[in-house]
Amino acid sequence: MAAPAAAAGLGIFDGQGDVGSVLHKGSVEYDAARGTYRLTGSGENMWATADAFLFVWKKVSGDVSLSADVSFPDSAGEAHKKAVLVIRQSLDADSAYADAALHGNGLTSLQSRETAGAATHEIQANVSGPKRLRITKLGKYVYMSIAGEGEELHPAGGEMPLDLQEPYYVGIGVCAHNKDAITSATFSNVQIGPAPSGPLKLYSTLETITVASTDRRAVYFAPGRIEAAHWQSDSAVLFWREGTAYRLPADGGTASPSAYWGSRPRPGEGRVPSPDKARAAFFTYLEENILLQVQNEEDGKITTLAKLPGGDGTISPPDWSPDGKRLVFVSYQMLP
């Protein structure tokens, strides 16, 4: 557990301290005139079932958004060092949490540990090294927004479950991704406020997921309904939106209208066998959630790959990549 420091010199935050086991005590430099925070800390990782990082925080209740311009003063060092915007149940190393994480190599992800001691999962954004990040808790889910230079914040796509007890912690942090190293990150124009409100609208995210690791990637995000996503090849997917078929590179990019479609899959709860017929992928519909699951045909073992928001009816079945390593699927969000 972190040893909280006094609030003096922390601006909008109430305390700071190292979470988990670190070899080098972290420090915070707050420039009140410029409204910037420079965090310098250690920590082996923020991942798996426990974390080690420097955290600057305040306690809040209700739905909330935290946003900041985020950068690394030094681009050298570990590729997966992290500067993070954090929503966290407690200061324990294995606490339930979610963060919007900018990595040293530009990878930007929404990461979440749904309950204490559980595994961490992520949704990778289809943008490298955005200038500004925002993490939002809305009800029992969290989502990430991003903005490049000169852009307005916009959702990166996808949500992750996080059901917290109030009050909880919200703040900024840094992790060196190397227990022996020290790294710094700068946060500016930091803002904490209520989650966006207003009439909810339907948005769709086209996602791919690596079955072995459960790492998700939001490759396309759009208002309205996307359906019938399937693989054209290992490097391209097809989907249907508002009466038109589109082709998209499997790692993200520009969606182009496609003349090729073949037989259009219909929404439903069908089981989709893997190319080698050893597994089947399917959605399981619960009262509040939809589970993306895979079952081994030999022993019947079922593995849950992702938990998605429910309440918007059935969605098209997932589809296997030709090499059997990834699935493509659509997730839906109701956002203001």
C-alpha cells in the first residue's frame, strides 16, 4: 500500500506515494504557474495481478473524467514504460483499476483489472502517441478518449467493466517497466470533472482480439451500428455499415467501400468453428453483459476472452482469422 504524502504542492490532488513494491522512491514536481506535474518513479510494471508505480491522487465519488496532455521528457529507455491516467479502488498493489496508458513507444491502451487480484486486460487504440488522453467512468464501465495535435478529444473505441465502491481514487502515475530503472513523465492541463452527460447515442467499435493473450485492439470506431464483421484475409476485415460493405486493414486504417462481400452473415448467437475445427467462438448473453468466449471441442473447456456491455440486442457472431490466432467482432457503446 502507498504511504500517502501531504497534499501541499500537489495542485488539484490530495496525496501521492508509491503503490506496490518499488526500489526507488518516487517524487513529484508541481509547477503551479504552468499547471504541470513532473512525476519521476520506478516500478516493475502495471499489469497482470499487481502493480508497482508512483501515483498522485485524490478521492472522488460518482461518475468522473480525468484528462491531461501527457508526454515523456526522455524518449529513451524501456519501450513499455507508462504514463497513466488512473481510476482505482484502493492503494493496494492488486486493486481493481483502469487506466489510460501512454507507453514509451507510443502504444496507447485502456487497461483494466476488474476485481482485486484479477488479471489485467487491455484495448489498444488505433493511434500511436496522442497528445492528450482522457479516461471516463460512466456507470459500471470505463472508456478512453484521445486527441492528436490540434484535435478535439474523441473516444478511442471500446469499454471495459469496472464496478467501484465510492469513494475511489483518481489520479496520474508513472511506471518505469523495469524494477531497477527510474523514469519521468509530464502531465499538463490536468482536469478532473464529471463524466460527459446528455442523451445517449449508439456507437460501434470494430475490434480484433488475440486469442492467446486476450489483447484487444480497437481498429475502427463510428457512430451508429456496425455488423457482420468477418475476415477477408489475415490482413483485412470486412464489415457492414448503414447498407454498405467496407474493407479495412486488420490493424486499423482507412475503411473503403468494398464491392466484395459474399454471403452476408446474419446477427445471432451462432458458434463459429476455428479453421482447424479445434475450437468454437461465440457470444454468451447475460442480463447486463455479453461475454466473448471460446470453447475447446476436445475437453469442452470454455475461456472468456472479453466482457462487453449488454442491453443492445444480439450482435453478429465473431469470426476467426484464417490463421486461427485472432477474432474480429463488434462491440457497442451508449455514450453521450
